[in-house]
Amino acid sequence: MAIATTWRTKRQRYSLEGEVCPTCHQAIFPPRDVCPHCSEPAGPVHTLSGRGEVYSFTTMYNVPRGFEEHRPYTVALVKLDEGPLVTAQLTDVNEQEVQIGMRVEMVTRKLREEGSEGQIIYGYKFRPLLQQSA
């Protein structure tokens, strides 16, 4: 990932910054120019809660190049409380404990190192929800 791309997308990767459509009021992630629900212009910027539940998951044993040191790891489709589905790696959980419907929260973690300079790429992952809201 180029340094320019890293800086351009850091808000959505570090804090799940998306949008809420002013026409149909659906949450959108990642941000885009047109709402995928009603085809009207999207916006304004909205930071999503980062909480949701595991919608589906799989454990990766045959992993892409560059991720060998992390195998096995679990990747999940997380349905955020606001509605969007997000694909992300699960962390801080034993793969046998993961189940559909499990409550999770977003955390910012190191994803990988890139390039000859060793640029560290951070992004979101999800872990089991530590504290339930009252």
C-alpha cells in the first residue's frame, strides 16, 4: 500500500469512519460517493460504533503470502450495530470459541509490514466484546 493511500484511508481503517445517507438514512461503510441502498449521493461522514456481532466466519490455514507468521487466523463477516457488514480478522480469541452471533468490538492493530522501509500498516480487527453496555 502506498504511503499516500495509507494516509487517505487511515480514518476509515483506524476508527471505522463511514457515512450515513441523507436520503434513506442507511449507514455506509466504507465511504463512497453514491449510497448503495438508494443510489443518491452519500454523506455525511459518520464514525460507526465499532460494535456488532459475528455474522459468519472461517479459519484461514492456507494464507496469502506475507501472512504466514499469523496462521491460522480467523476472518469474520461482522454485522455492525448500524447495519453494514465488515470483513475483518478476529483477534484475542481462540478459534474454537468463535460462534455466529458472538458480540465483538473493533480494535486497531498491526496488520503487516510492507516495503523495503518496513512501513507498518495498521487497521481494524475485531475482538470479543469486553464490556456489555447497561
